[in-house]
Amino acid sequence: MGIIQKSQIKSPWILHFCNSSCNGCDIEVLACLTPLYDVERFGLVNMGNPKHADVLVVTGPVNYRTARVLKNLYNQIPDPKMVIAVGACASTGGVFHNCYNILGGVDKVLPVDVYVPGCAARPEAIIDGVVLALQKLSKAVGVAK
Amino acid sequence: MSDQVLNQVLIAIIAIIVAPFIGGLLAGIDRKLTARLQGRYGPPILQPFYDFFKLLGKSKIATTRTQFIWLISYLVFMITCLVFLVLQQDLLLLVFLLGFAGISFVLAGFSTKSPYSHFGANRELMQILSYEPILLLFALAVYAQNGSFMISTIMENSTPLLASLWPVFIAVLVALTIKMRKSPFDIATSHHGHQELVKGIMTEISGPYYALVTLTEWYELVLVLGLIALFWSNPLWVGILIALAAFILELLIDNINARLTGGLMVRICWAAALVLCVLNILYIYFMRGVA
């Protein structure tokens, strides 16, 4: 357990991407950054740049237009990286399931690590999801348990 | 004679090792204090170190090899500046080296093909255009006061520089805001996850290279605060207290200000800070002429 592995679970920088969501989950994701929930106390910072991010937070179902963008963003994130699907739509397609333009959940395109259900997902659930992702990351890099 | 040389080498090595720890801690205090000012709990004080080591562990995505070389030279020139400061060498040469360090960073931004990176590099050039004359006139004002560019002369002088150079001090505070990349002058890139033009000049710098830039910024912070401490160098602890007070003041200014446009930044710096410097130097020579 080196200092780098220890630091990796203490400073996850998130990249927030909205597919074709109704923006309900996006508002909840941004609510996590407000003084009430303040995820920065865990070291989380919302990055606007995929090259600086560690965790890709995706909301909304994947459609044919955004699939390409999503893959591109995922490929630009340096390893080790995690993907969190936030909301019912990002997890399975939700109410948009079987629409003519919808591929389905994020897992149709990317390997998803954590699913956060809910419509819209509550900020507490999103924070739980990030913590779960960090536990998974710590197992992957060999820090924990 | 060789004892003295050994002593100086030792001082330089200690400064190179200790400076990043001080810079990182100051960055941690920055993030904590900013969070408290915004009514948040904030990350732990050691958060910048976690970020630094995490970035070291990320995989390398280099767009060009040239960029890496310029980033290394940015770090090396910054360390050289710090060594110049702790060994009490020539202030004018220090300012020139600092200028070249800044230019290396700009060239790192220009060496990729990303338009965001180019935008950031152009804006960084604008920042250099704003603060570089202030630092240069600071060195000239020190010369006008002491008759020497050597920092060792400043250290020997019993009357503090602040007494006669307080207008220059105000101008250097403006330069500190630009150097720390704080609002209202954070136009090239900024901290705290602000997003404008993706990440400005930092857009194409990722993983271990980002860690390298973070390290350089810590050296830079310590260096600029050290330059401010020179204003009250005898006794030095007063100067260090003044530098820390200036640091806290910058954080306050950062949190109560929005970002200005680049043109406005250059205008404010030249119209206010530069005029203060020039008037200060003219006044010193005028008083000497009268006496």
C-alpha cells in the first residue's frame, strides 16, 4: 500500500456528462457540490476537463448521437478511472426504454462500475454511489480489505 | 572559503526540499479557508498532497513531447529563482529568470494543437505583460533605495523597505494576485474547479505532468511570498508575517471578486500599479536630489 494508492481514493475528481437526460439528475449532481452536501470534504472536485478527471458521472439514457461523445470522453480520461451511472435512465434507459433513438443504459456503451438508481437520484444516493466507487477503486488498486 | 560554499549548497538543498511542503500546506489552507468563506466544511488541509500523489499515479497521456520539456524547464527555472532568493543573490537576475519561467509555461501551452490550450497560453502572455513590469520596477526601486540589486544588501539594511517603498508594495500585491492565479485576475487558468475555456492553459496537461505543474506552483507561491517578505527583512519574522497576511488577503479578495476580462486586467495593472511604482522611484531620486 503505497502513498499513491492511498491518495487515489482520497482525491477523486469527477467529470459530469449529461446524455439525453431530463436534467433532473444533473441538478441533483450539482446539488452535491453546494454547501449543504459539500462533497469537496472528501476531495471531490467537479472538473470540466476529461484529461483531469478520475470518475465519469453520467446521467440520462444513451442515444445514438451521444454514444460517440461518451466513448470519446471515456477514452480521454487517464487510468485508473471509474464510471458511475446516475439515475434510472442512465442505469437501464428508464422511461425512455425502447424509444427509437435510445440505445439504453450507459452500460450499453461503457463498463459501468456503480449504478445509482432513482428518478431523480437523491444527492445522498449519489454520494453513496461515489463512496461505493471509491471502495471498488481501492480494491482495484489493492489498498483495502 | 570552502566551508562557506558548503554552507550555501546546504541552504539551497534545504530550501529546495522544504519549499514544496510549505507551498502545499499553504494551498491546503487556501482550499480550507475558501470553503469556510463559502459556508462549506472543506477538504482536509493535506488535500493538495493527496491530489499531487494521485496525479503522479495516473497514466501518462502526452500530446507532444515538447510540452514535457517546457514544463520541466518551467520547474527548473522556478527552482533556480528560489535558490537565488535563499542565497541572497541579484534581485534583477531573479526577476529575469522568473520571466523566463513564465515564458516556458506559455510555450508548453502553445506546443499542443488544442485551441483551448492556445487561448490559455495567450491569456497567460497577457498576465505576464501585466505583472512583469511591476516586478522589474520593484527591482529598480530597490536599487534606487539601496544602490544595489543584491538581496544580501536588503537583508543587511536595518530600516525596512516598506517605509520608503510602500507604493511598490501595493503594486507587488497586485502582482501576487496574478501569480497566484486568483480572482479577479485568474484569466489563464484557475483553481477550485472553475471551468472556463475548459481549463485554459492546463487543458492538455494531465496526469504526472499536471503534478509537475502543481509542484512548480508551490515553488512559485513560496518564491513570491519570499519576495514580499523582503519588504521587512530585518527582523525577517515580521516580513514572513506580512507575507502570510498578504496571502490571507489574497484569499479574501479571491472570494469576493468575480473574474475580470484580460484587457481590463492589463489596464488596471498599468494604470494603477505601474504608476505607483514609477512615482515611488521618482520620489526617491527627487528626495536624494534635494538632500
